[in-house]
Amino acid sequence: MNRIILTTAAIFGIIAIALGAFGAHGLKQLISVDAQLTFETGVRYQMYHALLLLFVGTTSLIKEKLKAIIYYLVVFGVFLFSGSIYGLATMAVTNIDFKSVGFITPIGGLLLIISWVVMLINFLKMRRDNS
């Protein structure tokens, strides 16, 4: 599972950097400043969670079963949260009305929050003598 987690982290990181550059340069003339900031939020949260997956995939502090749970929460959370933000921010360019699926953005955000909560609970349950 660690290999899958680390591979996904690297892919999320690569895509975040590419989309960040595209947003800063390629979209600059095509979308409003507010839309650029929105797009940047999606990139930022994707990168945060790429880094989280790097940690999860390399640590022995999280139980293997919980690593899988965190992994799926993060993957689906990033797709729903950042993915919907990318769509909403680029509606002026794509001419696709993403507002009808905008409700998935907070669902993705909730999945990301839950992934952190699962990790927190894991840490709180650790034996005191392991700290």
C-alpha cells in the first residue's frame, strides 16, 4: 500500500505544479482575478494533500489499515474538492456550467477533513510509551 500512496503523492504533486504554472501563466489572460485565486486554492489544497500522502506513505506511526482509509479519503477528497474548483474557476474558458455540480466541492472538503481526523485519532490512540 505504501508504494501506491507514494506514487499517488508524486502524481498529485506533479499535477499540482503543472496546474499551478498553467493557472499563473496560461489562464492569466483568460479568467478573472477572482477565478485565478479560486484556481490557486484548488492547486494549493492538492499540493497540501500530496505532501500529506508522502508522510502517510513513509511513516510507521500510522497503522496500515488506517493508511488505506486515509489514502482513499484524500484521493476522493482531492478529486471532488480541487477538481470541482478547477472546473468552477475555468467556466469562462470551457463554457461548461460547473455550478450544477458545485455541491461536490464541500463534500470533497469534508473528505479531506475526515482524513486528517482519522490520522489524529490514530495519534491519540498511540501508547504513551511510544511517544
